[in-house]
Amino acid sequence: MARVAYRSADVDLMARMMRAEAEGEGKQGMLYVGNVIVNRAVANCSDFTDVRSIEDVIFQVQGGNYSFEAVQKGNVFYQRSRESERRLAEMNLKYWRDHPAKYALWYFNPYGPCPPTWYNQPFTGQFKLHCFYEPAAGTCESVYLG
């Protein structure tokens, strides 16, 4: 059973976003970004109460900007997905989760060390240049279920 309902178009969107956000961090880095995308679709808390689908997550606008910089900046995100990234996206959608992004709802690439919190959410770990953050304890049980 999939972690979240999805269509072929969702696999394509996710694959394009994973590549755009983390191609330089290899397959593992792209899978971690995929974890965050799926986690946001299943989380019913914080900034994610109104996003239920992969498309909702990818095109979510927060504070007047898209949540994922790649949607705005274009370049790689607007290229066709490749089969290798589509396979990774399907792994995330169906089952794949791992630390440090297993329950993460946020990540970013700082210009220095990862801060211990990001918008008051605890740091869970780093992979290459990306820092991952999951919801503070007791604030988002749904992310741990999905």
C-alpha cells in the first residue's frame, strides 16, 4: 500500500522536484527530498493542513513564494523527468523512508553549519549539504503514521 495516493503525473512531478533540489547529492539525497515531499502530503499539521496531494505539496505557496525554490527558478524542474528519478519517486511514494529525513517536513542548504532548530523545529541530521528538520515532539503525530 502506498504512503499517499498518487497518479503517474505525481510520479513525474516528484521526480522532477527531487532532481532539481538534490541531483548533486546523488540518489540518496534525492530520496531524502522525496521523503519530505511525501511527509508533507500526509502531515495534517503546521503549514501542511491544506496540502493532501503531491501536486498540492509541489506547488504550495507560503509567504508569497513557492515552498520549493525550484518551482520559481525553473531550470531543472521544468525539464522532462528521467526514468531513474521516476523509480526513486515511486520508491518514496510506496515505502522508502530513512533517517535523517524519515519524518522530516523541512530541509534547506545553509551557507554554514546546520542550526540546531529551523523555525523552532528540531534538527534531525544532515546529508551532504542539506539539513533536515522534523516537527517538534507532540505537534504532528500524522507524519509518524503515514
